[in-house]
Amino acid sequence: MLTFDRTKILGIGGFATVYEGIWGETKVAVKRISIEKAASNEPEVKALQMLDHRNVIKLFHVEEDLDFKIIALELCDASLDRLFLLEDDPKKYRGPMPPETEVLLQLATRVHSSNGISPSRYQATERAHPFGFYNPTSDDELYYFLNI
């Protein structure tokens, strides 16, 4: 069963609000999209259902009702905008990170495919990934994406 707390907002975008939640016994990020905007999110859901890769967050569950489509995703520790804050900022992320070169490579390869280049859209974890998912337009692009 999927539950989430509407007071624990992780992020707000143009199409969705992301909350902290629980799916079964797993903490997750819950992306809640109004049903009117859910069709534009369908490529993300289909791609995440197909992919199992270390650089891609995991999709655990999808459900919808008359008003919202709700997606349970792997919960990451922070967004990259928290990583690059000044050292004395209490919001600065200080948790584990992959080597800087790997983070920069992941970011560089996603900048061209992102809907916007905002550090708050990228996850600070072993999986650097925007909430707005990369939608490959061909099998060749998907192959390249998976072999980064």
C-alpha cells in the first residue's frame, strides 16, 4: 500500500508535486500529477518500467484515480542544489556521494536531454537523475544512455 504525507514536500515542478512516502516498508518519493497533465508524463513511466540501471532511479509503483496519477520512485538523499551550497549552510547535503568525476559525467550527459537545467531537478545520490526523465527517441539513444 502506498501512503504519503502532504506536508513532506520534496519538490514542486510544473507538472507534479513530489512528496515523501512509504510503499510497503520502503521509503519512496511520491510524484503526484494531476490527471490532466498525466499524459505528458507517460513516456517517463514507460521508460522507467523498462529500465534497470545503476544511473536510473527505480520505479516501484503507479496508480491513479479520477484526479491524480501517483508514481512511487526510489527516494534519493538530496537534490544537487543542496550539494553545492556553502559549507556553513545548514541545508547543505553532507551524505555519501560518488566521485566528482562520475557526478559531472552524469550531469553533462543529461543536460542536453533535460527539460530545464536546474540543480534542484537532479538527485544527489548514486543515481544522478532529473525528476523530468530523459525520453530517448531511438534504440541507439537508449543504448547510449544506458552505457554511460
